[in-house]
Amino acid sequence: MNFTEKIAVGVKAAVAKLYDHEVNTENVMITNTRKDFAGDYTVVVFPFSKAAKKKPVDIGQEIGETLKTDLDIVADFNVVNGFLNLSIGNEFWLKFSQELFKVKHLGQAPANGKKVMVEFSSPNTNKPLHLGHVRNILLGWSCAQILNRAGYKVIKTQIVNDRGIAICKSMLAWQKFGEGETPTSSGIKGDFLAGKYYVMFEKKFQAEYKIWKETKEAKALLKEKIKKDQTEDAFWKSYKNTYFNDFSGLGSEAKEMLLKWEDNDPAVRQLWSTMNSWVYDGFEETYKAMGVDFDKLYYESNTYLEGKRIISDGLKKSVFYKKEDGSVWIDLESAKMDHKLVLRSDGTSVYMTQDIGTAQLRSEDYGMDKMVYVVGDEQDYHFKVLFETMKRLGAPYAEGLHHLSYGMVDLPTGKMKSREGTVVDADELIKEVVEVARKNMVERNEVTGKTVNDIEEIIRRIGLAALKFFIIKVNPKKRMVFNPNEAVDIQGQTGPYIQYAFVRAKGVYEKAIQDKVNLSLADNYSTLEPVEKELIFQISQYPALVITAAESYDPSLIANYCYGLAKAFNKLWHEVSILNAEQAETIAYRVKLSKLISETLKDGMKLLGIEMPDRM
């Protein structure tokens, strides 16, 4: 039983004793005391006002006095309005720390018997992974690790969007303008080559659109359709999709290619298979560089067929309805949404089609209790529709569906656009942060006595830590601006800062072993410094924080915890002597505390996909 559990039991007993009122320990509100008040834990006493029939300040005073008398861990207390701040005695912090020293896997919860599938990355096969994907991947990977640590059986997956009009745009551009170019002949990484032709299609399309806008037909349309308060540029921007579908020659060819694909045209299928293979090789290279893997891959080219089957069955059960043009829809007005298209009039599928099919196939494969979709907040409405649709289809797993919605990543210059080529590619980003890490290490000349390969590995770990931590430390729901200069800064609230604290703490233990320090003497340590108490308190919070991060799907909690722990250790380093302390028991205790800190930092950063270097 930890401190908060003991306090909850003590408060329950105190309330029963003082006010003859029964409370559930789970309903006792306990938080960490704010730093501007004295105390370690705070009990909220407002809920007891009705039973006590007294002012919150008086209730706090009475419960505090009772706990100080009856609960041995409480050394002192103070009351601020309706908040009872409790101070834990040093002897109990020391005893607790000795127990922590013995724990082998701090933060590992027992298996809870539940399965959760986490879907992340899920790229399109018409472009390379970019900065937006990086945030998605890091969030998904971290959530999977944290959920596993919280006791879940986790399956990491992605749905590869390997079909559709966007993929046909890349294929058509390569077919018309590629002149047989391949990754081998060009030396261009496969996913970058596909992306090159996706951008090329957009440029060719924009040129075609520009010419068409000068025709008599277009000018007549403009005169008829433009609104009074609308500029000509705004009208043409909003009309672009209509032009693509109704007038564009390139658009017509791309749509025809999609229909041929769905009809299994041999030539189109061969081109599709070839270009996708280039992209898969490129993706795998990027995932490997990021330290990411998956347990199961699903492909839209397979799952959309299952979606069509489910929709067909749903039509018979009146879950869906068909319009005169043959398109299929679902009416969600009763759920305060609108009517949503699930199949086009020509029978081709939409994203909703494949998502319905994918959910069903995953359930059949794994029988999960939860299914987490890591997708940007631009798709919030899409997932509300999907989840409501699955409920109406009677899917038994519908209540376990969750959208981990995260804010988009912008550049200082604005929003990224793949079709215009204004993105930061993941490969280039990784290369950049690693190169900056190398430059910084050379300037400081910090690593000596290592082989070239060892130094390169240290540089790689520092660079990736800078990138990953910069992104993960931001709450997922917040939109963020990626500034390369800030990301690679190794000072302040950064991954390398935490790595440095880890190396320093680990080095303390290694030096003590080298000097044959008798660590068993730590049991005799009796004087606890405030900074040591602060560190013990922070480490004691780690197991509960892992559970909280898992339940909220928020890896930033772990990231910011690691930063706080690293910062507290550096405070210890500067405020007290560790290996040169006057008493042998003091040295032994601080060495064991340093070892515990290094292990906790390593474990926390591992949950974020960040590796720790041996030296810096």
C-alpha cells in the first residue's frame, strides 16, 4: 500500500470517527500538494461538509489532528480553506526509498487480461512519410508501450492506404511523364519517387486548370456562379474539386484508372503493385531509422471489400439507404450528425467503406477490448461517424473504439501541403537532427576513448532523442509548430538534457562500484535532505503516472515527468556531495538513489521510444 492509499484509509476512518459517516476510499480526493504550500499530499475536505455540518476549514483541522494522532506516516499538517495539506515524516520517506531500491521493474502493472489494438502511421502509398506522420508515429508507438506497461496486451498495427484516387494520381503521372524511371535507375528512394509524381500530377493539373479558366465556358460559369461577396480567386479555389470531377482531362484519366483498378485491369494492377513495392521498401527504411515496428499490417485494397459486404448487409437491415443515383448513405441526424456517404454512385468505395471493413477484420483476428485510432483532429467528425455507424451495425466492439485525436504540426511558415511539396520529409528530418548532434559533440569534444562506431551510435541516439522528445512533450490535443532550430537545441527541456542527467546518474553508480563502495551501508542513512525527499517523492509517483498516461493516451505526461526527474537530479548533483560525502552511509544511500533515478529515467524514456547513450 502506497502513501495515498494509506491516507485514503486514514481519512475514511477519521470521517467515520468524527462524523459517523461512511465514505469510500476511492472517493477520497488526494492530490500532490502545490509547491507554494507546505506539505506532500493534499486532501480535499469539501465533500464532507454535508455530513460534518461544519465549515471546510474546521473539518480540515479536525481531520488533520486525527490523522496526525492515528496515522503514523503523518508528521504535520496545515489547512488552507477546504484543503488539508499533509506532511509525511522523514523516517517514512527513508523506509519507502529502501523499498523502492529493491523494486526491479518500477511502473510495471500486472496483466489485466485486456487486449488493445493501437493503429498509427497509416500512410498513403503516394508520398513519403513526413513531419505530420512523425508525430502520429511517435504518439502511437509511445501509447502502445505505455498501455503495455499498464497491463494491456497490445497489438500495434496500421492500415496502409494503398488504393484510391490519390494513389492513381501518382500512377497516372508516372505513366504519362515517368519515362520508365525507377528507384534503381534514378537513385531516388522509392517512397520519394512516388511522391515526386504525386506532386507532378498536381502541377500538371494546376496548369490545365489555369488554361481552362480562360475559356468562354469557364468565364460564363464564373459569371453565373460567383457570389457577390466572393473574389474571383476564392471562387476558383472552391471550384477546383468540381472542375477535377466534371471537366478535367487529367481528372477523368485518374478516375478511369481507379475504376480499372477496381475491375482488376491487369496493366493497372501491375503498375499499382510495382509502384507500391517501391514505397513499402522506402517506408520500412524510415520505420527502421525511427525504431518502430508493427505486429500486423492491414491494406485498404483488401479491407474495402469487407466494408462493401457489410454495407450490402446493412442495406438489407435498413442501417443504410440508397439514393436514386445508386450511392449509399447512412442517416445520422438522430445522433446530431448529418447524412454520410459510404459508397459512391459508381460503386467505388470511400474511406468510410474501408474503415468499416477494417474494424470488422481486426475484431475477427484479435477480439480486442479496445481499438485506438491515432489520427489527426482534422478527422474528428469522420471517427464520430464511424463509431456511431459501428454501433448501429451492432458490432460488439463498438463501445471500445477510441480516436486519439491530435493537433496538426505546422511549420513556422504555415501549414504543410504534400501535393505542393511543402513538407518536411521524415528522412531528411532525422538526418538533420543527427547531423546537428554530431556538430555539437565535435565542438564540445565530449566523447573520447570510444570507437568510431560507438561514437556514431551515441550521436544517433542523441539526435533522435532531440527529435522525439520535442514532439512527444507536447500534449497530443495541442496543435504545434515544429521549429527545427528549437528541436535540435540540447539545452533546456529537451531529450538530450534528460540523456545527460541519465549518463551522470549512471556514472555515479558505476564509479561507486569501481571504487568498491559498500552500498549496504545505505540502510544506516537517517538524515534526509529536502532535495533527496523531492526525488523519492517524484519516483514514487511513476507507477501511478504510467496508469494515468495509459488511460488518457497522453505520452506527454511521461515526457514531462522524465524532464522533472532529470532536473531534480541535477539539483541534487549541485546541492550535495554524492561520492565525496563525509559519511559512508550517506555516500551509499546517494549512490543507490542515483542508480534508481538512472533506471527510472531509462525506463520512462524507453516508453517514448528514446534510447539512452552510455556516454555523452
